[in-house]
Amino acid sequence: MSASFDTWRERFERLRANKIFELTVIAIIVLSALLIGARTYDEITHFQQWLRVLDVAVTIFFLVEILIRMAAERRLTDFFKKGWNVFDFLIVTASLIPMDDSEMVLLARLLRIFRVLRLVSMIPELRLLVAALFKSIPRMGYVALLMFIIFYIYAAIGSFLFHDVDERLWGNISLAMLTLFQVATFESWATAVLYPTMEHYPYAWIFFLTFIFLNAFIFLNMMIGIVLDVMQKESIQIELESGEGEAAELHGLRNDVRQLRDQLSRMEAMLERREK
């Protein structure tokens, strides 16, 4: 019985690692996304039955696929040790809610939208980007806090200096912060904010240019630098885990050099003992 189970597990493991199987899963995920988008059009009301059949087929495929991946593990608990596996399991389980005319139909449609996110778990490059994004959030939080402080200072100054220009833009510090957010995004800021202010205060451009320089250039580049740094560390970690790539080769060379150094140290100790 155990030998038969191991044979089937090895077959499932080979199927899980098969590139054609992975590409098929990705194609089905894209098809699922297209089905969700098709339901937003009124012109497809005549094809509702076909869309429902395709949705059931996609749901069954995802269920079978997740069961194959679970069966390919030596122990079932190993499957849930990986965060992406847990994510896929939750998405597939949520997709089992039927798309009938009950009160759950809205919830079922909303949960099916998240099946598109399974592309992230299937494509390693997307997993790298998402992992780097989440790991960079704590460091980006400090930059965001510093940005908020600069926003608050400039908003306070702007509400004091320019409140008589336009009450809708500079009436209080909250409105001033919203105005500065528009300036930071470059959304019609010159014609709607800068030029009307300069009609009353010709040197107001100094206020706006220094604010843009701090937020749009310095802080934005700091955010990009943090993400790139985390992405580089994540890429090195993946190479070390897979044993491929430049980082893995360097790690192997360091281990070889360390072993040679230990051997030389032992040989020197042996020679010293013989001389004595």
C-alpha cells in the first residue's frame, strides 16, 4: 500500500513540475479572468448558460489542480507550510460557492475576481515582485511618515499665506493638504493652483517648486531605491535556495574557500605537533 502511494505521489510530483501543466494552469487562470470580464457586458445575456458551464468547468479544474499539488507532497502539512500554497487553497475554496440566484451570488462573483491573483502564485517573477513589495512596506513607512511631516508643514504654511487666494484650496490645513497632493501628482496643478496663486503672490513659485523637489524627486526616488534594494536581496535569496545563478556560485565558492582554510589550519596544527 505504501509503495503504491509513493508511486502515485511521484507521478503527481512530476505532473506538478511539468511545464505544460503549469502553462495550462496559467491559461485557465487567464480564461477565468476573461469570463469575469465578460459578465460585465449586457450583450452576453444570451450566453449566460454557456458562461455558467465554463465557470463550473474552471472551478472543477482549479479544484483538481490544487488536489494534485497537495497529493504531490510527502506530508499534507508540508503543503500548508508555504504561504503561496495557503493563498491558492483559500482562493480555490472560496470559488466553490455556487453561482446561483441566491443571496450568495454577489459574494461568489466577488470571490471569483480574486482568482486572477493566482497568476502571482504561478509566475516566479510576480512572486518576487509581490514579496519585495510587502517586505519593503515597513521601510517605506518611515519615508511615508517623513512625507506626511513635509506635507503638514507646507500645508500649514500654505493655509496661512494663501487662504485669501482661494478658500476651496487653502481654507484650512486639510484642504491645503489635498491641494498639495494634487500638486505632487502634477494633475493640472499649474493652471489650477500655481498661476492663480502667483497673481496675488509673485514669488509663490518658490513654495511650490521646493515642495515638488522634495516630494516628487527625493522621496519618490527613496521609495524606488528601497524597493530595488529589497528586490535584489529577494533575488539573491531565491538563487541561494535554488542553487542556480551568480549568488549561488559565489556562496559555493565561499564554502569551498572556508573548507580549504579549515583543512590548511588542521594541516598546520599537525605539522606543529610533529615538529614538537
